[in-house]
Amino acid sequence: MSDLKAKFDEAVHFIQTAEGDFKPSNEMKLEFYALYKQATEGDVSGKRPGMMDFVGRAKYDAWAKLKGMSKDEAMQQYVDKLAALK
């Protein structure tokens, strides 16, 4: 496993299990979600959720903004964004 992948997995685990003082805003959660999806699946696929699916639509749009970003770049940004918050 590459060093970047190990750092990414550690950062993902921290975000998923964070408690206490770490309280990211909804906007920050959306950014982490989009970077995670881009890093693990690549470019967004499928249809954009309908107007009444506010959460699904926000997630889709955030992920779609990262179209074309490499998986490694998304992993690095995820790790860097978390490091800036700690």
C-alpha cells in the first residue's frame, strides 16, 4: 500500500470516528464527502437527483465539481484538508 493511500485511510478513519472537539460544518462534511468519492470511485456517474432530494442533489453537485481530478490528487487534498483542521 502506498504512503498516500495509508495516510488517506487514516484520515478517513479519523473523520468517521471523530468525537469531541472536532465538529466540521455541513459544508466541510460535503467537501470531505466529494473528495472521498472522487478518490475512491473517480468521476461522478449516474443521474443527478431530483429537486426534492436536497441532500442527494448537494452531494452529487459537490462531487461533480471535482470531475477530472485524479484519485491520487483527491486523496492528497482530503489528507491536507484534515491536517489544516487539526
